[in-house]
Amino acid sequence: MEKIYSRIEPNKLLHIINTKQNITTTRCDISPPNEYLQVSCFELPKDKTFKPHYHIPLERHTTITQESWIVIQGKIKAILYDTDQTVIAERILNPGDLSITFYGGHNYLSLEENTLVYEYKTGPYMGQAKDKEFI
């Protein structure tokens, strides 16, 4: 797992990159517990299960959109930005790899035809005009 911190605010975690190769049978909580977007990973052996459950309603409030991409097929170039809109890192994401943006900005470039990704973000999504400011 690679944690990318701001150059402007050195203690501020902006982005995390986690590759498929980092996933083990031990649960790894990728996101710090204070962030709104919580991501964990673990490898499951055959026949592994969990107790059936539901999640108890709990009021939460955030004013920031945090976003994550998981590459399913193909290859993505992630361009990650600091809080002052300068590029802080560029990484290639392969199938099974993950990027998380807590703060700062991001851009993604598809490097192969038929690239597939899952995108997750805090919601509700109110549309581009209320959600994004372009760099």
C-alpha cells in the first residue's frame, strides 16, 4: 500500500494506491478510521463465510466527496493532485488495483481498449455542477 501525503500540508493524507499483490488473507483496513470512505481488503479461502448481518442506521455527515476506483480489466494511469492543484503522483493501475482520493484532485487515463473500472464515492451524488471543480 502506498500512502501519498500533501506537499503543502505534510501530515494530510491525500491518496492511497493499493495493488492486487498487497491483498493477503489477513484483513487490511486501507482507509484510516477517521475518513468517510472506508475500504478494506482480504483474500477469502474457499467456503469462507461470515454471519449474515445488516448495518444499523447511523447518522453521518460529511461535506467532502471522497472517491475510489478499482480496475477490473485493462489499465489506467492515475494522475493525482495536491491541494494546490499540482500533480503530486502518477501511477499505473492494473486489474485488481485500487486508488482512493480523500483530498486533493485526480484524473484517470485509460491506457487500453475495453478498460473496466468500478467507481465508489461518498454520496448522494448531486450532479457534476454541484460535485466538481475542474483543474
